Amino acid sequence: MKLYSIHVLHKDPTTANVRIFKSESDLSSFSYFQRSSVQEFMTFSSKLIVERSGLGTRSSVKENEYLLHCYVRNDGLSAVCVADLEYQQRVAMSFLGRVLDDFTNKVPAAQWAGIQKEKDCSYVGLRELLERWQNPREADPMTRVQEEVEETKMVMHNTIQSVLDRGEKLDDLVKKSENLSDQSKMFYTSARKMNKCCNYV
């Protein structure tokens, strides 16, 4: 999972003109000679996707092995991040919302008209946010909960598998069991035959 760049932009609601307020990237996975071209492509694509998106929309666009996630607020303030295909869309959208909230808190809307180029923008929070959200488990509570649930499932699966690894089969145990009535054994056998989703039982 990798986040490559984040751009904060503004789409003028009346003219649809798009300006880049601030951008940050982590291109360490690219060779030194590729980085400037990759940076240009990401900046160009981010601006283009905001230009083509309506106010109040969220979207994700696939380009080769990358996904561009875009959030354009109703006031025109926008954010685009470029990530690999493994980076979850839900997490990317949470990241964009967090970036825009942080930007709004530190750079009030009254100052936006004066930002014509990145150097005009005083905002300095992007690098920290980009680094923090490289690991969604640390930045996003929902991801942490999801992973803990998956870990619990994995432990459960491993436990069931370890019983089967000893050469025991659940079918054989059911047949031999003295604690199950003949009717329960028949029910188990017919359920196994009729419902493939019961194979884990």
C-alpha cells in the first residue's frame, strides 16, 4: 500500500478555474531520473480530474497501476491523492477529508483569493499527513478495527486448520460421536451435501 502524492487545489465555483494551493509527494520508490516526470504527470492529472469533477463530488480514477482519488467540496476546495491499487478507496477518501479539514483550519477561506501559486500558501501540514497516512492502520481507526477483526478470523481459521492437520476429519468425528443422536448426524450429513457453505463446519 503506497501513497505517492497529495495535492490541495481550488476550483473557482464561478469560472471553474483550478489553482494548486499546495502539493507534497513521496517518490522514493521511483528512480532519481524518473521523479520529475512522475511529479509532473501527477500534478497534471490532479488538476485535470478536479477540472472535470463537479462541486460536492468524490471520485476515483484508475490510470495504469495507479488510482487517483478526488474530493471536490461545495466551496471548491479540493484534494487529490495518487495511490497504488492496494490503497483502499475508503481510506483514501478519509485521508482527503482530513487534509481538507486541516487546510481549512490553518488557511481560512478569506485567504484563498491571494494564493496564486504554491509559494503564496503558508500551509505546512501536507508532508506530515502524507507520511502518517502511508500506514492507514495508524491514521485511520476504522482500518485498525477491520484488521483486528481479520486477525481474529485468521486465528479462528488457524485453530480449525490445526485440528484438521492432525489427521482428524470432522465427518469422522461426527460419525463416531456418542453425544449426537442419529437424527443430528443425519441432519449434519444432509446439510453438508446441500449447502457447500457449510464445508467449514
